[in-house]
Amino acid sequence: MSDTIAPGTTDAGTTDAGARLQAFVLSMPAARLLGFDFLDVAPGHVVLDLPFRPELGEHQGLFQGGILGALVDFAGASANATLLGPSEALMTLDYTVKLLRPARAAGLRATGRVIDGGGRIGVASAELFLRDADGRVDDTGPIATGLVSTRRVDLRPRS
């Protein structure tokens, strides 16, 4: 996520950290463009779902590789963001994606898991899986994997 994530500052009326994170991430123009939803949010872990649309594909009806990279970024950075304190934000420093096989499906399921959430730099893994129109995930393994590094930012005013 190239935008700074500050889930603690999204909606002061929302006390659930997972709901704040979802609202904040889904308010980003890039997230709205992709059209994914959160299926699960827990400390250090998120699950996203992205339905296929032709504008996310390439000529052969596959998900385009850049879309897979963006989903890896959102899944990994969102997993890291689940560990933020109320006065912290984060931004993506770097992400690496390995495309393992073609992505032709009704949609994708993305999981993000924190590997190292301590300190100023956080690292999360992300895996993308094919899913059918009924939401069943293909059990043949991921179609893409990635690592996402994020940097914590303290939002408190400096004195």
C-alpha cells in the first residue's frame, strides 16, 4: 500500500480495530478500484477476497500480474496494520511477488500473515489462491506468494 495506513484515525466512533482497519483500507481509491473485500481480520492475519472482472484481466481472461502484486501488497500491509497502536500508521517500503501459475478463476482469496511485526519495520507474507464462483478455494496451492515490508510511522506531534 503506497498510501500511509492509519487505521486508528479513520473513524473515532468505531471502537473495533478490525472494523477501523477495513474502513480505512477500503476507503483508498486503489482498493475501491480493485474491488476486494475483507473476509477476516485478526491480530497479525487478514483474508481478502477479489472477484474477477474483465478490467482486472489480460487478453486471455487471466488476472493480470500487476493486479496480483497489488493484492499481495494490500494483504501483507493490512496484516501488519493489525498490530498498530492507536497513534501509529504504516506505509509499504517494499514488496516482492512470485507468480507461480496462471490465475484464471471466478476470484482470488488472499491471506496476509505477519512474520515479524516488532520494531519499526514489519514483514508479512501473502499468498493468493484461486476460488470458484461459490467461494470454494482451489486446494492445489497458491498461484502467487509475496513478502511485504512496511514501516511504522508515529503520528503523535513532536515537541
